[in-house]
Amino acid sequence: MTSLATHVSIFLRERLPLENRASQRTCETYALALRLFFEFAAQQLMRFIEHREPAALEQVQRIRAIPMKRADTRLVNHLNREEMQALLDAPSPHTRDGIRDRAMLYLAYSAGLRVSELVGLRIDDLAFSPHACVNVIGKGRRQRTLPLWRETTAALRAWLAQRPPARATEVFLNSQAAALTRSGFEYILDKHVQIAAKRCPTLLTKRVSPHCLRHSCALLILQSTGDIRKVALWLGHANPQTTEMYLRADTSALLEVMNVTPPPSLRRGHFRPPDQLIALLTADQ
């Protein structure tokens, strides 16, 4: 009978990358999850396994020995201010769907929301007095309250005035007056990216996903405040290491480092061709 380690290895090396077309990062995440599981099994359930199935210990050890693939660490995909403004201006303010889409884009960008947080937002999560803010429940049921720009507040008020009556309590609804789904927002975002690309063609060179708006918000806060801790607080990151990826993508911080770092002097001089080279060129003439 084929060992469990062989099945796991085939799953990680063939099924995920070849059949499911998973990225290297996804394969690495699966490998880490399986490794942690078998490490837990080996450490906490070792005695139980020894009595019940001694042969399984060897398989666990072989699985733990599977090498993990290392993926390249790429910079976060984000939009600059010109690209973001073109995207925010893409929805039509003269139709109900356009008013809804504009409110979604402004809120997703200004609050740096995950797509699950955006489509799951309820009307009770919005407050307009004494100050406009949104109450967000993120990963791990962690709650954070974020203030809103005046532009975002105006866009939300315009949508709530046009929002049709529905049993759904979510803020954003689809054409059937039901809560908007993740795939629905992705479709809407892609549609407006194509419209905005006519004004800002660089959008066509980027993969604009809902999480790209979150990355763009994070870099805007980092460039405005210079404080990575405020970025983590705004995005609701539990682990500060997650936020450090924005430091690598922020070129303004690197420019500051370069400006305060004294460069080595450059020795002056001019190129003087040797006599043999001059004679060779003269002889050809």
C-alpha cells in the first residue's frame, strides 16, 4: 500500500501546481499547514500512535522531511494616486448602480477593508454622528472603528438614499436586493477598471483585485504618516510582521534613507585613448 507521505508529496508537487494551477505561495501555505499538523500529531499523539499504529510513526517522520518550496517575495500590488482617482471617478453618479459602486470603491479604499469585510458590512455598522465612522469586524473577530473621509461619507449617504428596501441588512445590495457577494464585487471592480483605463492606461498593466485597494490604502497611510504602527492599526493586523511588507514597497522611505546617507566620492578623470588605438583608427582612414 502506498504510504501517506507519498500521497502528500504528490498532492503538493503535482495536484496543486499542475492540476489546480496553484501559485508557489499557495503550495507553500499548504505545505506549512500539513507540516504543522503532523508536528502536532508527532509531539502530542506519539504515545497514542505507538500503541495503536506503530507503523504510522515512520510515515509522519517522512512527511515532516518533505522540503518546503520557497516562493519569491514580491512587492505588494498597489495603485498610485492618479490611478486610484481614475478608478474612483469611473462609476456614473447618475445611476443607482453607479452611486452604489462609487460608495463601495470609496469605502474599500479609504478604510482599507478586506472584501469579506466590505460585502459583510451592515447598516448598523455605519454611524454618521457625532463623527462619521464605520465599525469593522475583521479576522479573528477583532473589532476596529475607523473614521471616514468626508468624500466617503457623502458617497455613502448618496447610496443609502437610493438603497432599495430589502430584508437584507447588508449595506450593499445586488440587483435582486440581496447582499452583494465577493464575486459580485470583483466583477464590479473589474468593470470600472476597464472604464478607468481609458483615462489612465497604466491600469491595464496591473492586476487590480479587491485586495489591491487595501494595499493602496496602506501605502497611502504609510506615506502620509511615516508610521508603520498606524498602518497596522488601521488595517487590523494582529501581527506587526504582516505590515512590514509595505515598507519594502514605499519608495519614499528609501529615498529618505538615500538622501541622509553620504555617498562615496567619485574620482574625476577623462578617458584618454592610447596611442595604439589612435594609430589604428588613423590607419583605417
